[in-house]
Amino acid sequence: MLTLTPGLSFLLRSSPILSLPFLTGALLARLGLPRWLSLSVGLLTLPALVAFLVVRRDWRNQRAATALGARLIPVVRGRSIASIDILKQMRYNRKYGYPADGLREAIDELGPTVNFRVLWMATNLTTAPEHIKLILATDFNNYVKGERFRYGMRGVLGTGVFNSDGDMWKFHRQITRPFFSRDRISHFDLFDRHADDVVSLLKRRTREGYSVDFQDLIGRFTMDSASEFLFDSCIHSLKAHIPYPHNIPASSLPPPPSDPTALAATRFTDAFTEAMLRISEREVLGRIWPLFEIMGDKTKPAMKVISEYLDPVIAAAVEKKRLGKVQDQTEEDRDGMSLLTEMLEQTDDPQVLKDEMLNMLLAGRDTTMHTLTVCVYFFTMYPDIYRRAREEMLAQVGPTRRPTYEDIKEMKFLRAVLNETMRLYPSVPFNIRENVEATTWPSPDPADPRPLYVPAGSKLAYSVFIMHRRKDLWGADAEEFDPDRFLDDRVKNTILKNTFQFLPFNAGPRICLGQQFAYNEMAFMLVRFMQAFAAVALDESAFAPGALPPDVWKSCAGRKGMERFRPKLHMTMSTQDGLWINVTEAT
Ligand code: HEM
Ligand SMILES: *[C@@H]1O[C@H](CO)[C@@H](O)[C@H](O)[C@H]1NC(C)=O
Ligand SMILES: *[C@@H]1O[C@H](CO)[C@@H](O)[C@H](O)[C@H]1NC(C)=O
Ligand SMILES: *[C@@H]1O[C@H](CO)[C@@H](O)[C@H](O)[C@H]1NC(C)=O
């Protein structure tokens, strides 16, 4: 079967518009105009058409807004907007930027909801709890992920829970949801085995005298835990080679492990990371991403590796069910069943099953990896916080016992540390929706009570990253890392007053399904970490050149000026080139 590459099918769809300059040029030449003139006029038709459409749209929106007694969302205008400069700016940001640079200044100036344009991409961005609440909860049915978003993700995420709308989403949510019941997510055996591996790897490397990239290590932990929970077949990425600091000469390193499990794990994990990177690049490019994939779908090579691993796992599960092995299981066995086995009760379509596994891995791996990494980073920055978290843990669990569900519920300070970590560095800092019908949002500005008009089909972004740092919502110290803000009187004026100003897990019908699972997993891992290590430090000498924050940050206000790691933005956040730490064992 012949399938067009994303780029070619994009060109085919746009061909009526793209052929306009040639048709006009040919027509004018036919009418006897000189060749050069026909060609020039022809070439001008395209920008003229675009300009006309933009002006007409703005005029219509203005009229619709006025009719409703509303106004348009304030437009961010800047030196760089819609100018060639923006490319320079983008290159600069890739090298020296910090998340939301530029946008936060615009919001300080224009209010929490703005309309901005970068090249061909226009977005209405909100950081207002009252608007986000409409999107996610009170007017949920009017907001979808949208065909534009889903199309870019489809090659990797198919129609899974994360990448569907409407009835398709309901179906996926319904078949996966029972799996996240309290009984299931408090099966700690699996966390325990993988946490043991993490702790022994850390100890071994430290004894050899090397620092460890904690982000890499913990990404293996969350990958192994998620894969086992999801499809009963652990990837075993903790069995593979973990990296050494860049400045250790290769000749002094032991050979990497060569057993097949380790190699397969590395291949799968690398392919998974690659696939996620590709689809988030599409999001960055916007509508025209297919033009960058004229020669072929860039997710294909990675998806091939992923399928080679997952297809047999899924086929085996389907076969097992066909032979009736699942029904015969005892009640207790069923409790330990994976999501894959459970889903077989609803469908045995291998594509649906594979889509869901990948959606769940995306949702469950990078998010917890990032939160644990930044949490340990904060421990290195604020030893006093580490000491207090350890004291709480020692009083509740003690130096060696395995923590229970109840222990984890009792450790309020640890929970506050995780909350504060997710406030400053939420795993999903920006998110996208589209509104179906035109609507209005209440004015965020008491001086101008006219509501904001949002035309149908607007591309809407909301940023919890920016909202979580708004000084008017969190106080003048919003950029400080201070877990106590979740424990003392301050909660009265923040999360208790408005739960929508703190949304690391989203809210409403599409709230994160794995919230409790994630919290148990992260707390469990941190308890094992604190039991094993009395202290933890950042080893800046182990970071590769260029991986640490650039010097220009030092003079900046807020966290940008304080940070010793570089946050990197894709669909989820992570730490550029890892987080190198060394640890001191507890006695
Ligand atoms: C710190 C850890 C985590 C954070 C911060 C987090 C955050 C989020 C956020 C913000 C969303 C909303 C995405 C959107 O609608 O666009 C989401 C959705 C989701 N999360 Fe999580 N998540 C975490 C861990 C997990 C884990 C461990 C799992 C599963 C094992 C999971 C499963 C899901 C699923 C299935 C959805 C899609 C729900 C839907 O669209 O109906 N998450 N998560
Ligand atoms: C952490 O945040 C959640 C909201 O996601 C809140 O319900 C909980 O009370 C917070 N707990 C602590 C101890 O900060
Ligand atoms: C954002 O909303 C304004 C009206 O408030 C509208 O003019 C603009 O086209 C919208 N932008 C997008 C990308 O939909
Ligand atoms: C950890 O790294 C720091 C910073 O490079 C170094 O000074 C310290 O000696 C290291 N500690 C251990 C236990 O290796």
C-alpha cells in the first residue's frame, strides 16, 4: 500500500492555495502583461491573500466581541513579534533561555490572559485560575484537545486516552480507570524491587568514586515500575549500563554490559525517548510541521523499535487470554494483574492495546522522573529541607523498614516537599486545548469589566508553570522554594481559597489518572533514598560543558538567577543533560 509522507499529504491538501501565484501569473501573462510583471504580481497574491484573511478575521472577531459587550484578548506586541528577529530570538533562547522567558513579562504587563503570535503561530494563552477552571471543569464540553493536536501525536499515541476527544476518550478513560483503584496502586512490591536497584547502583558508583546522573537513573526506575505495572513485563532498564561523568577517560571505564536484556532495554528506552521528542517538536513547529517531514514520518524509525518490543508482549497476553488462563486466576492474582491483562476483558485489538500502553508510558514515566529529579535537586540546594524530611521519615518509618501506604499518608512534610517541587517545576508546564463554540471569559481586570471574547476554534494554551509563580496569587516570595507554604497559615489564602491555582495534575474530568500511583511511587522511592543516604550533593564538575546554567542567568531575578540546573521544555519538562549528584551513605 502506498502511503504519503506527512509532508506530501500536507502539500497536496494545500495545493489549491499554493498554486494561486502560478495561476495568477499565467493568467496575467495570457492577458498580455509583460512576463516579469505577471510573475511579480503572481508571487504577491499569496501574502496578499493571507493578509486579507487575517484582517477580515480580526474585523469579524472585533464585531462579534462588541455585539456581546466583550473585548478582544490583549495582544502581545513586541519588537520581536512577527519579525525576522524572532528566529534569532529562538536560537538565543535555545541556548540561554529559561521556561516562559518573555511570556511572563507580557503577562505582568497585560494581565494573565494574552494573545501572542510567533511567526505563523498564534495562541491565546491563559494563566488565570478562573479561565483554566472553565477549560478543565465547568465548561469542559466546550474544550477539546482538537484535531490539530491529535494529528501530530497520532503516529505515536494513536487514539489512546491522552490523544483522543469525545466518545473515543470516554471509552479509553472508562477501560483504564478501574485499574487505578486504591488496592492496585498500593501494591508496593514492585516499587521495592526497583528502588532497591536504584539504591545499590548509587552506592556502588559512589564507592567507586563516581557521581551519578540521578535523572537518568530515576528515569530507569520510573520506566521499569511503569512497564511492570502496565504490561507485566518489566523493561529492566536498571540492568543496563548507566552513564559515567563526561570527564572520565573511556579507557578507565569497565566495558558496558552486553547481556541481551540490558541491550533490549536500552534500545527500547532510547526509541521511546526519541518518539516523544519527535512529537513534541511537531507541537513546537505548529500547523506546518508536515513540511519538515516531506521525506518521511520522523517517528517511524523509533516506532519500529518500540513495536518490535511491544508487539510480542501484547501478542503473548492476547494468546494467554485466548487459552483461558486469565479467567482461572484467583482473586488475589487478579489484584496483581497488569493493565494490559485487565484491558483484555474489554478488547483484544492489538492496536488499541498498544496505543494505550504507549499513552500510559508517556503519562507515567517522564512526569515522575522529572518530579523526583527536581525534588532531589532541591535537597542538594537546601540541606535543611533534606534534614527535616529525613527526620520525619525516621520518626515514621525508621532506618530500614519498608514504608506502608499509611506511612506515606502520614508524612505531611514529604508531601509538602513534593507539592512545592511540582509548584515550581510542574511536569506539564504548558498545555493545549481548542474551544468548539465561541465563548467569553470573565474579565481578569477590575478596571475593565468587559469579558474577553474567545472565537470558536481558538488555539488555547494554559500554563500552570506561570500560574504557579504568580506573585499576586502566591505572595511576594512565590519564587522561593518553601514547602511550609503548604503547611502553615498561608494555605488559607492560596490552595484552600482556590484549588484551581495549584494544578500539577490537571483538574476536572481529565484529571491525571495516575495521581495517587505517582504519589505513592515517588514517596516510596524517596523514603528508600533517605534511609540509605545521610546527605546528597550536586557535583557540578560532572556536568558536561554547557549543561549548567549560563552565566547570563546569574543577574536575573527569581529562580532563573538562583538555579544550578537547566530546565528543558518538551511536552514534559526535564533537566538538560541530567543531574549529577553524589551521596553520603547513612551509618
Ligand atoms: C508526578 C507525576 C505526574 C504528573 C505531574 C502528571 C500530570 C498529568 C497532567 C497534567 C495530565 C493532564 C494532561 C492533559 O489532559 O493534557 C495528566 C493526565 C494523565 N495522567 Fe498523569 N501525571 C503524573 C503521573 C502519572 C502516572 C504515574 C500515570 C500512570 C501510570 C499517569 C496517567 C495519566 C493519564 C492516563 C492521563 C490522561 C487522562 C485523560 O486524558 O483522561 N500520570 N497527568
Ligand atoms: C498537596 O497538594 C494537594 C493538591 O494537589 C492537596 O490536596 C494537599 O493537601 C497538599 N498537601 C500538602 C501536605 O501540601
Ligand atoms: C484569540 O482571541 C482573539 C479574540 O479575543 C482572536 O482575535 C484571536 O484570533 C484568537 N487567537 C487564536 C489563535 O485563536
Ligand atoms: C561530591 O561532589 C563534590 C563537588 O564536586 C565534592 O566536593 C565532594 O568531595 C564529593 N563528595 C563525595 C562523597 O564524593
